[in-house]
Amino acid sequence: MSTLIAYASKYGFTKTCAEHLAKKLGDQVELCDLGSNQPDLKKYDKVIIGGSIYAGKIRKPVTRFCSENLKDLAEKKLGLFICGMAKEEDAKKQLEASFPRELLSAAAAAKESLGGECNYDKMNFLEKFIMKKITGSSQSQTHIAEDNITRFASQMK
Ligand SMILES: Cc1cc2nc3c(=O)[nH]c(=O)nc-3n(C[C@H](O)[C@H](O)[C@H](O)COP(=O)(O)O)c2cc1C
């Protein structure tokens, strides 16, 4: 059984999480950056979709991919994840708002926030301003939700 991890990332943190998850899943896992590629879903039994959150919304390539492939995706064993600085209940709400109802309810075997990174070196002026407001800090920080990644991987196996 082969697994696809299709993701969209702006500054690379979601890509890092996708690669980390791929290692935990083991063999026959392929990664696809939805920002530059479109996968052929026929090749996979399991599909994991993830993206980072900006101003409450998941990256556009994820939204597009889900809506264009809704029917095919609903027939797979599905995992959905987000990356962002929000935690617990806020992260849960963001996840529920990020994917179509049809995928969240029936099909998804795993749903998690895998963590977030705030790297001021990579951001433009406006983004730095917004992130200082959100996090209340001007220090860069990285949070990889290791337990959530482990749980996600075991639910997808
Ligand atoms: C301008 C801006 C807005 C953001 N808005 C949110 C948000 O609404 N919710 C959240 O959880 N994280 C938010 N974040 C944090 C990003 O989701 C986080 O940095 C994420 O790890 C980025 O992943 P990426 O490098 O894969 O794009 C925001 C970050 C920036 C720079």
C-alpha cells in the first residue's frame, strides 16, 4: 500500500513536518509539493494532506487540491494536518475550518496540528509585525508537535 503526503508550505516548516512524518510512516511514502506539482491519486491507497495557516486560512494550493479532487479523496484512507502557531482548541478550530466537510467527517483517519515555526529571519516587515502581535514575542521559535506526529503516523498505518 503506498501513501502520498501532499503539502503546501510558504517558508518550509510544513515541508519539514511532512518529511518527518514520511520517515515515521516507513516505506512506500511519496511527497508532493502542491505549490509546484499535482499528484496522480490513482497510485495511492492512503493520502495525507497538509498545509500551513496564514491569517486563519490554509495555503491556497491545499484548498484547490481538495476541491478539485473531492470525490477521489473521499474514497482513500485520509489524513489531514495543519501547521501553525495556534495551539489546542484554536488549532483544532483552524483544522476544522481548513478542509471540506466531506473529508473531515467521513474519510479522515487522522487529523492533527503538527506544530509551527515563527522564523523572523524569513519574514517580511508586515509578517514580522503580525507575528509579534500573535506570539507576543520578537524571538524566533519552533515547535514540532512530536506526540501529534507519532499519533498521526500510527493512525495512518
Ligand atoms: C503573516 C502570518 C500570519 C499567520 N497566521 C497564523 C494563523 O492565523 N494561525 C496560526 O496558527 N499560525 C499563523 N501563522 C504561523 C504560521 O502558520 C507558521 O509560521 C507556520 O509554521 C508556517 O509554515 P510554513 O513555513 O510551512 O509556511 C502566521 C504566520 C505569519 C507570518
